[in-house]
Amino acid sequence: MSPRNPARRASTRTASQPRQAPQAPQASQPRQASRAPQVRPSDETPAVPIQLAPRRRNAPPRHFADLTTEERADAVTALGHKPFRARQLATHYFEHFSVDPETWTDLPAAARESMASALFPPLLRSTKVLTADRGTTVKTLWHLFDDARIESVLMRYPKRTTLCVSTQAGCGMACPFCATGQLGLTRNLSAAEMVEQVREAMLTLANGEIPPGPTRLNNIVFMGMGEGLANYTALMAAIRMFAAEPPHGFGMSARNLTVSTVGLAPAITRLASEGLPLTLALSLHAPDDDLRSELVPLNQRYCVDDVLDATRGYFEATGRRVSIEYALIKDMNDQPWRADLLGSILNKRGRGWVHVNPIPLNPTPGSIWTASDVEVERKFVERLRAHKIPTTIRDTRGSDIDGACGQLAAEEES
Ligand code: SF4
């Protein structure tokens, strides 16, 4: 879901060859007399279609983290053990992050191996690890049981740690500037495949492998590969496990779990009814349908008004301020009039319900999609703030380690 994912695309268009003048804003939209020409490199390359159905439907083996507390007790009983063993296993898994039967010393030695092989099949295999920021940013490429690939990124800051989690292998949303979007959707991840990304990160942090020493995971952002809301059932099962009190889950605050979406409006409305104060991040990237339908093809189904109404509804239902993610792409969506238009369509829906995070696009080598100039970025932020929209430029951690999500997987497949 990261907006920092320019794909490598072949195109004969160069940055100095504009296609055509942008469509005029509607009468009510702020407008500037002169605008820089826009570059729409996607014109020269066939668009990847939106893909809602995964190419693969094979499911990974059942895992302890796919089960509810009751189902865990049933599964343990079915293996011939007392139900309370499930709680012991849950303590090892959610509190000590251990899937190593050698460490389960409170369980009968003879039963440990069979429980491990029946309930904890290995789901993720790390095949590449890249680090940056003096070892405090770690990006991992994982191969799944069927050799599908996903990525996760662990970022340690002075006062918090954040894990960016994948929810799908590939993504069917086809955003043209995104490496993951160009891969298409291989398949949905199971809940356990998401939970395992988190457990692995928690173990890494607890072991003190990220300098300066042992710590805990504070935040999860579903901004890795995939559109999480398109894999709704598994996503919610994983979220409930992250938020459940130990030993039923990791005991994280729901406020520190950020669900990111490009705008599946009905699923946003459904999320609002879950009764969880999750943080919602909408990847908007353009305030007008004309451009947004190019940058985020899903906009052709759920237009800007639809997704903003749904996100405003989310704020009303949960009281949680919504984040608007806006990848600043040079000469594409970074014009001052678009900042004004963004400010006005947000304010039209009330004050205090939203926060905008512009983020400079993280260009992939060879891509013609590139980040806005710093001065343009500064002016864009200034214009938004003039509309009294709280605005913070988002950090681009890991940009020197193929930080754009999907980039490692795309490189492996090319
Ligand atoms: S293609 Fe998917 S992963 Fe990439 S930006 Fe769009 S929704 Fe996010």
C-alpha cells in the first residue's frame, strides 16, 4: 500500500513531453491562471487492469495463529492433549514469540514436536534482508509456502518501533507508479501469514537485534504489499489477534494499528462498524477524479467524493482522525491549485477530522515517475496549512534499500 513504489516501466515519453492540458477543475475548485505542464507517462504503456480475484487460491497450511482461542483448545484436544495446553502454547507464541518446541519446557517433552508440526508449520522463509539507517531499518523479503513473495519493513525510531506489514502477495489495485501494482495479485495472505510477520519482528526486537538493544514493537502499519481491505476477513482476524490481551494475542493498542487503503469505500464503511479504534490511512494522491483515476485506477469505481464521504463516516463512527496519504509526484499532482483543491474538499466535510501526510515519491532506478522538488513540496504543504489542514511531510525511511514496497519482489520476478 505504500505510495512510494514507482514501478520500472518502459516508456518513450520523457519528463519534458506533456500529453495534454489537464482537465479544468470544476467551477467551485480553486484555480490558477497558469499551470506547469503535467506529465502522464502512463499514456505510453498499457495500463495493468484492476484484479480483484487472486491468481492463486491455494491456502497455506493451518496455523495456530489462524485459530480463535476456542479453536486452539479444540485443535489441541484433537491431538490428544488437555485443552489447557492451548493456553500454554499461546503464551509461548504471543508472549515469548517462540515457535521452537525446545523452549516449551512446561509441556511434556514427548508432545512438543507433534504439537509444533501440527500447529506451527513454517509459513515464512526469509530470503533477503537489507538494512539501512545504521541497522535501525530492516527490510525482509519472505518466500511463502507456495513460493509467493512478500516484504515487511521494520523501522526503529528513538521513541517507537513500527512494522510495515504485507496483506497480500502482489496487489490487484494496479496503481501505475507502484512496483507491487505491476506484479498483479498473486493471492491473499492468511491471517497467520500476517501474524507471523509481526511475531518475527517482535522476536527480532526482543532479542536486541536492532540497535541499540532490546525493545518492543509499538506500531503496525498495513502498508506493505497489497490492499488490506480487499482481504478483509483475514485482515480483521489478524488485527483482532494483534489487539487481544495476552495470551490470546499480542496486546497491542488498536490505535497503533494503521489500516491503509486506496479507497474501497464499502469496506471503509464496514471497518467503521467493527468497534475498534484503528487508525485509517487513505492513499488519496490526487484531489480530482481526472488525475486520481489515472494514479489509482480504483477511483473509477469509487470516486474522490465516495472515498472522502466514507472516510469522514469512519471518523464519525470511531472518533479517530483519518490520515490522508499523498505521494508527491513531480509535475503530476504537486501543483499549488491541487493543494488548494485538496484543502477545500477536506474542509467541505468539516474541520479536525483529518491530517494530511504528503510523502515524496521514492523513485525506483529507471522509473520516470519521480519525487517533487523540495521547494514544490514546501509550497504544497504551505498551501494546505493555509487552509488550516494539519499537514506533516512523512518520513521516507529505507529509501536507500529499495524501500518502495514490492521493489524486492519485483526485482526477483523480473
Ligand atoms: S498497487 Fe496496491 S500496493 Fe501499490 S500503491 Fe496501489 S494499492 Fe498500494
